[in-house]
Amino acid sequence: MASSLVQRFDALTPSTKGMWLGLCAMALFGLTLPMTRLAIGSNAAPQLSPWFVTFGRAVVAAILSIALLIFTRSPWPDRKQWRALIIAALGNAIGYPLLLAFALRSVTASHAAVITALLPLVTAVAAAWTLRQRVGVGFWLCACAGTALVVVYSLLRSSSSGSGFQLDMADLLLVAAVVAASIGYVQGALVTPALGAERVICWVTVISLPVTLPGALLTWPATSVTGTAWLGFAYVGLFSMWVAFFAWYRALALGGSVRVSQVQLLQPFFAMAFSVPLLGEKLDPLTMGFGAAVVFSVYLGKRLGSRP
């Protein structure tokens, strides 16, 4: 049956292959939130430390990256590329996963999916700022609308939980995680034309090793944790930090970045859907409604931002 599926996939046009591969990549990325929650547990039942999950997943990806870089005989980045790679490593290999892990100790994966749905739009803002690109007023209006939706959602959630009408610390951590990831993505994109997308991901994890390897050893769990926690850790190290990126960039190459990148809007819904069977979460109308509204603001902002 597997060979039959492979034959059917090979018979598809490159554009269709790109869309299907992009869909698979978003499903892999969508599992990141629930798998991270499995790895770290909750405040009531903690498992692995957020510090260890952050450092350890980067070490796993770095080991795989070293093997790939040696196998493909990839050249070292030149001196001008190191600055961008270091910033990308701080944002994508350390900042985003660490802030995300601490936030997920307090909120559900579905809740986090609504906040992190802003990532494509914030990345576009960071790109426009860094590259000094001019974008239309409509784009900025969508960016403000998406941000406002996230703030209102956080306030409503906080009020309904009895914490008062205020922003929770977990939501502030999620917003900071989105900012860290967006800056890292933009810096990585600056050196992608020279190094190639796959090699950028590899070098980002490799140059993080002086921090992540000692960090993982120092934060190694002192007490036993459940098998599901280790399963979640293995997933974010192997797939979230490595395999999913290769699938995503290959999808963009096959199907075209403009067309395939729209699949990215499905990632929050994958995260919500996977959270139900894996974590036993229940999707309420408030979360689904705000999630859809944020995704629509991102979609509209990307459409408006891509116009001359």
C-alpha cells in the first residue's frame, strides 16, 4: 500500500505535490504545541523542565544537522553570515521554544494556538521593518486588528477564569515567543539565498550547541517523568525542530512560495485539533471563533502586504 501511495504522489504535478507536502508540514508543526505540553506537563503536574525541553530539543536537532552537513559536504558560513545566524539561533532555537514552554505550563495548547496564530503576520512586520520595505495601510490595519483580537481574547479568558480583566503572564510570554520567532525567521531568511533553507536550519542548531549542550546537561531531569513526556520531547526535537522544516521548505520549492505559504494559516487549527485526543482539551466556541478571526486577519494582511 505504501508503494502505491508513493507512485500516486510521484504522478502528481509539482504544484500539487507542494500543496500536499506543505499540508503535511503544517500538521507536523501543528503538533508542536500539544507535544510540548505533553513534555513539560502543567503547573499542577509538572514533567520535564521547560529549560531542558528547550535546550534538549536543540541538541537533538544539532546532532542530526551535523551528520547532514558532513554528509553533504556543506561549506562553513562566511564571516558576514554569522551575525544573522546567531540572531536566528537566539530567536528560533532558544527564545521561541523556551518562552512557549513556560507559557504552556499555565495555558492549554488550544489557547496558545490562538496567540501564536499571529506569527506569520508578525514575521511580515519584522521583515518590513528589517528590510525597510513599504507596505500598504491595509496591511498595518490588519496587523493592528489581529493584535487587538489576541488582546481581547486574552482579557476574556482571564476574566472568565476569575483572574480579573487583565493580561495573563502566559499570554505575555506567548507574545514574546512570537516576536522572538519572527525576528529569527527574518534573520534566517537574509542568509537563505546564499546557504539554502535546509542548511540555515542546520547551522542555527549547530551554532547553538555551546549554549544548548551545557544547558541540557545542567537541566537534565533529577526525578523520573512519564513516558508520554519523553515522547513529547522526542517529537519536538526530531520533528518540530528539524524534519518539519525540511518538509516545509521542500513544499515551497515544489509548489511556489506564494501559493503554498497560504497553507500556513491551517497550523493553529491543526494544533487545536491535535490537542483534543492528545491532551483531552475541549474546544469551546470562544477559542474557535477568535482563532478563526485571527487567522483571517493574517490571511488578509498577507494578501494586502504582497501587493505593490
